[in-house]
Amino acid sequence: MHLPSRLLTTLTLLGGLTVAHAGASAAPLQALDILRQFNVTTSGDFATNSDVEGRTVIGGNLTAGATFYNNPGAAQASAFRALTVYGSSTTGQPLNINNGGGVTIAGSAAGMLNVNGGGGRSVGGGPDGAAPNPLPDFTSSFVTPLTNLSAQLASLAANSVLPGSATPGFPNNVPITASAGSGLAVFNVTVAELSAFASFSVNLNGRDAAIFNVSGAAYTGQANFLNATSVARDVIWNFTGATSLDFQRQWGGTVLAPLATVRNGTPIEGSLFAARYDGRGEMHSQPFRGSLPVADPVPVPEPASLALFGLGLAALGVLRRRARRA
């Protein structure tokens, strides 16, 4: 069908506006993308006196910090810089961002930023601009996908159980062994049961990964996690209702704690999602590498894109009617 030149011009302009708008925002992040791209994600404030090896995104303020992105390891590539702060950096201490990771702070920065190896910097929408530009909404991009993931994992039926006090040598060297089979091992655990161990190890027993759904408001991890590093990329600890977590010994695996303030005295080997982080130990980049039987919702087109699309359809109708009259 031959379209009038005015119609072609109108559609071309509207199509260009739609593409330009779509290209201005980063692609929507899914929960597994976040766990694989970021070492730490907090919906509120973040403070630490130790290193964070991987990428960090902070929904609140950075109130104390040290060195970021010094050993990102197996972290996935990302449109985000090594350190992204949606609030302000209120610490007067110097912040070191290594390996060309770069930094974006939406608000102000009270202290010095040492961006080692390049990677760009932006403070308060400064000359470099944000990365990605513009920064997407924090809640819909990070909090919603990870909170939904936590709820979805909590709904999975358990297929493995913790060993009890009759285990030889209990509470020392307790082997937490998944049931035989394929796919995910799923444990339903209470903080009281975890707290009873003096030392333990996790045995996947041929499973692809293990999910520990942990119930209880507070947990203080004082047990020795004997193989924390070797299973770190294959385990998720899902503290759905906890408001306080304190890992006083090395911990292994991704930690999902949407409501909790998380503290640590020694390294956490894995990704962390928490309400707030008050770190006294390092965060080591050990991103989860398994697959999960849950799906993120299909992204809904942004209102502005829908409006432009509707405008294009309306213009098409008007011009077609005019062409018929002519």
C-alpha cells in the first residue's frame, strides 16, 4: 500500500521519539541479574569499615565506607558503575573505587572520591552523568524484584531437612546434607535450629543448589561454617522475616534479608540484599550461579512509551481518513 508522504513523515518522527525514549533507560533488571551483578544491595543506609569486593548499590545514604570493587571476581557485566548511591555520601572518609569501576552519587559527597583506573564519576548529576543515564527508579529496579524473589523462594516446598541433635558429634561438625535427587534442595529452617550448631558444613549431595528458608526475627551466626567458601555460589539463605542479622563468623552464600539490618564481623562470601548494612567485615564477590524455578514479571511498557504509541495510532487514523477524502 502506498502511504502519503505526510503519513510516512509523521510515523517516522513518532517512531524515532519512541525509540529514543526507550533507549534512555536501562533494560529492566531481574532478580538473578541483580544477584549476579551486585555484591551488596541495600534499600536503606550503608556503612562499612571493610572492603566490598564487587559492585554496590545503595538506596539510602553511604555513611561510612572504605574500598569498593577491588576484586569483582565472577561478577556479571553491568550498566551500573561499581558504586551507586541513590542518596548522598555523608562520610568524610576517602572512598576508594578500584579497577576502573567508577562511581555515581545522586546526592552530594562529603569526602574525597579516589576513582582508580577510571570508570567515570558523577556526583549530584555532575558532568559525567549517571551510569546508566538516567538512573532508573530504585524501588522498582531493585527492591521489588529482590523482595518478590524472597517471597517466591519462601513458598517453595521443602524437600530436605536439617540433621537433629541425635547426629553423632552434635553440635560439632554437623553435616547439613541435601536429600538425593536433582534440581534445588529446599530447607525450611528456624533461627533456633541454626543457632544450635557449633560448626557445620553444607553438602549439596548432587543437587544444583540449596535454598535455606529461615524463619525468625533475629539471628546471630556464631557457628563455624566449615565450607563457606566452596559452596558460596550455590547457596541462598532467605531470611524473609528477620529484622536483625549478625554474622560473627565467616558465612557462605547469598543472603536475602529484605527487612533486616545486617552486620558482620568476618567475611560474607556471596551477594547481600538487606534493608541496611553495618559492616565490620569484608564482602566477597561470590555471585550465585544457579537457576531458580521462579520468574520475574514481564516488564510493562513505560507510560510515556504507551502515550507515544497511542499518539502514533491516532495520527495514522487521521491521515488515512484525509487520504480517503482526497
